[in-house]
Amino acid sequence: MQLRQKALNKVKSTLHFNRLARILGVKKISYKQDLFSNQYHDKYIKYTQLPDSHLVVRSNQASLFGINGGLPNFILDWLKEAYLKSNRAYLRFIAIFDDVLVKQTVKLDTFNSIVYRAEQCETLQQQETLKQSYFKALSEHYTGLNMLPATLIVRAEGNSLANLKLLLAYYFPFEFAINLNTLEKKRIPREARGRLGQCKLGQGAIIGESFMQLGRKLNITVKIDDATFFTELEQQSSAAVDVLSTIKLICNHYVNHEVVVNVEAEYTGSEQSCLALSKDKQHTLLLGVNSNLASQRGTSQRTVRAL
């Protein structure tokens, strides 16, 4: 009994309190909010134990009462005035709807948690079916990728280049180099440039032809060691190009929409075979705006940019 009380007293979330109470054998839980309270801003859970394993819980869960409640202030004032006059029938009537509202909120939070939903399954087969459907939903857009690591990293409190590198390293067997342009030089349109003389009010705030601003370009270099795979990239093979496009797509989902992501594949090493000029795309190298090559002392350095 004392162990159960200590466990419940340490919980600060209504959802976790409800889950722990069910595990400890509580048969019924009712929620009741205080009409007069000075703890609306604090996270607290207080409960009263009634016979037949019934708990009456008071918490800071959003409900009809409180500063974030759904009832307007004039109704709350009217309820308080009636309460002080010992007329509590209206308060008991509204408390029924308040209890239902909190229970529905907890039910929605429980539905969003795969762990809590699995605990409510009666058989192991139901748990396995639930988990399979959950993980399938995470990977429906990327049939060959498990999106669970992406979900955990994206839901982190802050995005960083280190987390993005971990995310890419989990999915792809390549070495990544990530850098962000700290400063970028922007040109001022001619019609918006200021002049030293004959300036009108509201113009001429910036004088000159260009200005510096914080960089918004993320450059990702994918270092590839496999010459055969890189040759497929140069020949625009659909399977190889899809890998590079997927890397860029994941990066675009991770960073802010205002950041421009550039993904470039780089290969440095000996050539697998000599290059030749030919009309056959399977045996030649396609050079264009997204690829280039350079030779250095018997080794070649080639790059292909994701479109």
C-alpha cells in the first residue's frame, strides 16, 4: 500500500498517473477540478482514495475550469457566487462534463502512444498486429527504410548538423561531410539601392551594391568508395540516382524550409576502366551541369550533384 502511494505521488502527468493506477489494480478513476485554486500554473496531481478501489484525481489537466479552461469568466464567476451561497447543484452538473472531457483527453493521448496501446491488448497476437501496423505506417513512404530512427531524431528538442549526420549514417553506408554557409553575399536590386543624394523618406537604408546575411545553404558531400556505384550515378542509372534523391529528400524534411540543400556525391580513386567517347550510354561518362571530373597523379576525382 505504501509502495503504491509513493509511486503515484511521484507522477506529474495525468496520462502516466492513469496508466500506473491501472497497473496497480485501480478499478475506477474520476477527475475533479478545483473551482478555487492557485495552482493553475503548476504541474500537480492530487488524489483521494475512496472505497472499492476508486480514485478521485485533481490535476492541472486542461478542462472546463482554470485559466486555460473552456468556460468563460462570467460563468466561472457565477459558479463561484453560487458555491459561496451553498448552491452547488450547478457545479455538480458541470463537473460531470468536466470529468468526461478529461477522460477523453487522456484517451486521445493514450491512442497516440504505441506503448500504452500495446499494454491494453489482451493477447500477444493483438500486440504483434498493433506493432506491425505501427511500424508499417512509419515506413510507408520509404519502403526500403525503417523510419523509427528518423522519428526519434526529428522529435528531438533541437535540430543540429550532428543529428543530421547520425540520421544519414544510419540509413546509408557512406561517409558524409556536412557544412553550412555561415555568411552569404547578396546583391541589392538596382531599383532598391540607396543614393547619397536626393533620397526619399523610407529609401536609402542600405548603401552599396551588395550586403552580407546569414547563410541558408546546406552543403552535403557524399563520399563514395565504390567505383561501380559511382559510375552508375554518372550514367544516371535510376536506382543510383534514387539513392541520392532520397538523401536530399530526408535532409529537406529535417531542416527548415528556408534552407537550400545541395547534395553532391564525390568519388576519389583509381578509375575502374578507361573513359571513351561513344554513343553507348552504358560504356561512357555523361558530362553536364550536374557532373565533372578531374585527374590527379593517376587518380580521378569526380562529382555528381543531385538534381
